[in-house]
Amino acid sequence: MRSEIEAAVREFLGQANSGRTIASDELILERGILDSFGLLELVQSLEKRFGMALSDDDLRAENFATIGRIADLVERLIRKNNPSSQSRQAAR
């Protein structure tokens, strides 16, 4: 699941940055790779693709600092919104 989330974020960021490759640990907001409007578009894209919802509390800069942090947030919200996914992952 994590690799799918990271791929979705990379795809979005690449489209928003003329195909530029973004490193996993690159500081997305700090380097201006994503502005506030782009952040909202990314959030909508992730919510739609992964069937989860972010709260206002989730919209903190530290949650969107890097691709890895975004993936952490989305994974956590998927587990929170779909507890049965935890059971399936634990069984693997």
C-alpha cells in the first residue's frame, strides 16, 4: 500500500512540476514544489483515490513535508477509516 501511495504522490507532484522527479526526502513545501493551492489539489486527489478523508487537524505542514510523511499520513487514515484493513495486513 505504501508504494502505491508514494507513486500517487510522485505522479501528482511530477505533473504539477513539469515532470520533475522529486526525491523521497525532498522538502516539498519548503522548496516551493507545492504551494497551498497545489496542496489542496493533492489532498483531494489522495482522498478520492484512497477513499479516506483528511480533517483540518491533518492539514499541518509537517504531514506534507516529504513524500514519506504524506504516505505515513495516508496509511494512518486508511487504517483509521477502514479498521478491517488492519486485520488483513496483520494476517499477511
